Amino acid sequence: MTTIDRAAGVGSAADAAVKAKHRAMWASGDYPALAAELIADLGSALVDACGVRPGMRVLDVAAGAGNAALVAADAGADVIASDLTPELFAAGRAAAAERGVEVSWQEADAEALPFPDAAFDVVMSCVGVMFAPRHQRAADELVRVCRPGGTIGLLSWTPEGFIGQMFALMKPYAPPPPPGAQPPPLWGGERHVAALLGDRVEHMQTSRQRIEIPFSSGAGFRDYFKQRYGPTIAVYRNLNPDGEGVTELDRALAELGEQNLAETGTASMSWEYLLVTAVRR
């Protein structure tokens, strides 16, 4: 588990091209602003569930701008925030300086983490590792770098929740996924995560929760995501800007947002996520 299996694609030229596209996707738009404005509370939810305490060694995988890493640093932990897209780190460093906390930032592929075995007390990911294309490879790395008795904590959008529905809706308009890639929202299913981690963990706990999102219209949600969210931007770039696909997708995303608002019966949307914690054997 400590070596890169080139036969499986990790580290190959084709894999490097996939990762380059993935990095460019997340560097487009403004994910740090989206995370800060819409889902900042998720970082606290994950860190609290992981029981982060002063002095712990914590790795935040696919950390983005550090939504969870900054909270862990607030708790007094020794934190590394790793991500495939280092363009996101500038916003994270600025936020860390504003909060007066220390976080180490390191470019890293979730499927081939550049850290030793059993190096961390807590290994966590907040709506991050779920976007690595090969789920088992990423899960193996999470387990490998966590010490025995340490905690693995994951927070992922569910397939049935709003973001899972959004990805299903966008799929027909998106470019084909790379070979072997699995849909990100699968990480939001209890059975899928249990299968990925297997008997290498114990005391696995899962909880489905929701976060309220301040969009009062489906069109408002759609336009915000078209400007800031890398996966949505990538789907629109795959379409002919003058074709019917853009009009269809515009309408479908707005309708999906309106449907969610109707379900909540309020002026805010509600997005479901799965929170998982487990102890490394």
C-alpha cells in the first residue's frame, strides 16, 4: 500500500493528464468563496465528530482552502492541509492568518498521498476525497496514513441529497469520465464507505445530516454555481454555448433548485450529507 501501482493507472501519463484536468477544474471559478459563504459549518461538524484535540497530528485530505483544516488548527492540532489543487491554498493561507492559526499546506494526490504509514492521529476529508476518481485507491490511502487507534472522518454529499441530484442531472451534459472513475456521491452512501474501508476499521459511525443553504430561488442557485463551482463550470464548457444544451441545463438546474425549496417550504435550500467516523485497527 506504500507503493504506487502503475498498472492500476496511478502515476501513469494518462493518470497525470486526468489529474491535470481535475486540478484545472477546481482552480476555475471560486471554490474558496463558495465554501466560505455556503458550507463553512461543515468543517466544524467534521472536526467535532473526529474529536480533534490539542497536540493531535491531523491530515485534511482534499482540503481545498481548509474548511475543516482551519477548525482543527483552532482546536490546537498540528494540521496539514493537502490538496491536488494548490491554487486554492492562497485563500486558505489568508484565512489562517486572519484567524491566527498555523496550518501546513501541501500539494498532494488523494490517491497517492506523500506521507508515511501511520503518520496521523486523525485523517479527515470534508466534501473533498469523494471527488478522487478511484474510490478504493483513495480509501486505501486514508487508512494507510492513519495510525492504529486513530480516527478517519469523512463528510460527503449523499446520492439522494441535493448535490447528488445535481451531479446526476449534469451527467448527460458532462464530458465522459476517465476510465475507472466512480461517481463522487457514492461516498455519501453508508454501504459504499463501509465496503471501501472494510475490516481495517472498527467502531464505524454514520449519520445523515442537513445543512441549510441561503438561496431563495432556483435561478439564483444555478447562476451562483455557474460562476463559482468547478464541476458545474466544466459541464457548461463542454457544451456549445449557442446550442440547446445550455438552455436545457439552465432550465433543469433552476427547476432542481426550485424543487428543493418547495420541499423545505422555506426561503433556504437544504442539502443532505453523510458524516462518517471510524477507528483504524
